Amino acid sequence: MSNVGQGEREWRFYVDDMIAFAQKVLSYTNGLDQSGFVADGLTYDATLRNLELIGEAATRIPDAVRAAHPDIPWRLIIATRNRLMHAYLGIDDDTLWSIIQDDIPALLAALQKLKQAHP
């Protein structure tokens, strides 16, 4: 039984949020190389925040939906969020740049596919 009418947000909206956050990450870093990204404090901070928000939204996706879509690395997304939130000064810029360049485009495609499968 659904609790949507009782104030619980529909999980599909969290997928929409994840898509929007991923698009922001790609938009903010478009045209930058790693050194330019790291040197631009505002872009760096905004990108980190959106990566954190992707992970936070992922925690709101029901286990059944996650299990039905194992192509999306849910646990890794959430673990990355936790690492970013709690690592403070211990964030590795090489790993972060790899996430932005490799993982976010793949995640965005997978989330868009998920959205199409569950309109």
C-alpha cells in the first residue's frame, strides 16, 4: 500500500532529483580540466554539493526499486555521498574527477533509462 497521500514523497521524484543533480555536475564542469576544476573553488564546492545530493536522493529510493535496477550502483552512490559528507579535507581530487568524468555520465544515462521504464 502506498503512503504517497500521507506526505511521503514518490520515489520517482527522487530519480528526477538525481537526474537534475547529475546534469548540474556535468554543466558546472563542462569545458574544465581537472586542474581548472580544482582551482575554481565555487565550481568545486557546487559540484561536491550536487554529488552529495545525488547520494542523498539515492537513499530515498526503495530497496525493491534498487534491487530491480542493479545496473545502477546504488550502494556505491550512497557510499560516495557518505565519504564526501564526512571526509572533510580528505577528498582525493583524482578520484573526484574520475567520478565526474566517467561515473556521472553513465549514471545519468542509467537514471534516464530508469525514468523511461517507470513513467
